[in-house]
Amino acid sequence: MNNELFVKMATGNWQGEINALNKLLDQLTDEDLGREIAPGRNRGIYLLGHLTAVHDMMLPLLRFGPSTHPELKPVFVDVADRVVAELPAPGQLRQQWKEVNDHLSEQIGSLPPQEWLTRHASISEEDFQKEPHRNRLNVLLSRTNHAGYHRGQLALLKKRS
């Protein structure tokens, strides 16, 4: 029963964070996304692409299947903002964000609670025996925190709109 409760809390927090990000992104214009969070810092569009890429990479990490947009990783994870001269259009990134998170939410909602405490794809069975905390639920918790951190940054763009 406790595992079910913890999983329900974690998946609820994940979905709450995604809903909050969706609400914020709906309020930000493409022009807002083109601005820097702070002078010399990432632009909103880079953060949207970064979050989309990281969430897309969760699919194979959580053993839900392959990434749907692997082309985003070299642009938004492997390098910093402004290294790649031409980024995808904001509308395209918004659509990819929605696709990735809809698919991810569907998979998250269908995974039985006991499966959340199984290993993620980046750890071997042997190492997982030694480090059982390296499980799918831990990935979800860390990515929820990651999303919240970047939502806070993106919210700075709204204040200046």
C-alpha cells in the first residue's frame, strides 16, 4: 500500500508540473520565448527545446520505448544556447512538447505501481542489485524537479511581457 501511495504522489506531482508548464507556455508568446531569461542567459526557446528533449529522452530511460524526437538532443542537451545557429521554430517546439508529454503521461499513467521501483534503462541488473534507488520512480522525481526549475526560469519571461 505504501508504494502505491508514493507512486500516486510522485505521478501526481509530475502531472501537476506538466500542467503548470503548459499553462505558462500558453501565456508566453513566440516573441517572449525569443528573449533571454536574464542578460547573458538562456533564451526561452532554448529552455523549451531543452525540456522537450529531456522529456523525450525519458521514454527510453523509463523503458517506455524509443525517443520520438532524437534530433532535439544534439541541439538542446549536448550544447549550450546559441551554439546552434538555427533552432526549430517556436510553433514546432510547442507541438513537439505537447506530443512528447502526452505520450509520456500516457505511459506514466499506465505503469503499475510495483513497476516504478524497477531499474531504469541506464543501470544494469547487477548494479541495480547494489543500488536499488536507481529506479524509474527516482528518474520521475528528478525530472519533475528539473521541470520545476526551468518553469521558474520561464516565468521570468512572463513578468517582462
